[in-house]
Amino acid sequence: FPPRSPASVQQGKPFEPSDPVHPVPLYEAAAAVAFFFLLSWLYRRPRRVTGEVFLVAAMLYAGWRFLIEFVRGDPRPLWLGNLSFSQVVSMAIFAAAVVGLVLRRRGGRGETSLAP
């Protein structure tokens, strides 16, 4: 990153280019595009239960956020040993989405009338 960028300032060299870092915003953009196509495909096919696309979206993003936090370079407080707050929240959201999807599928709710 160029001089005076957050990466170079954080590395203690505000007037020099930063050391190589992961381009996390580019990773996020690529993941968002991939999620769009995957969720669009899921939306177009017949759904077993109402809310299925939303719950899958929550699981996808929570899992992605958990993983991408390992390569972020910004300082943040750690929770539960070596995990960031975002990773702890991601685990909770992922677990809640899985439980929600399992409960909805076991509940025997039919396909939503909003499906194309």
C-alpha cells in the first residue's frame, strides 16, 4: 500500500510504502460476487422451507468472515484465546443459522408461495 495509507501507518512507516499485506477488501469483493451467484441459483430453485436462502446466506457470510479475520492486519482485541470479536460473533451466527435451518426443515413447512 502507498505511503500514508493505514497499512503503512500501522506498520510504523507512515512515509514509506507498507510491507506486503493481504488485500482483504479484494477478497471480500470476490466473496460477495460468489455469494451473489450461489444465492441467486439457490433462490431460483424450489425451496424446501421459507427462509432457506436467508439462512444459507447467514451461514456463508459468517463462515467467510470467520476465515478472513485470520489474514486481517489491523489490531483488535482477542476473545476466547486467539479469536477476534468478529470471529466469536460469526460462530454464534453460523450456529444459529444451522439450528434455524434444521428446525425449519424438521417442522415440515412447505415451499413458500413467493418462489418463482
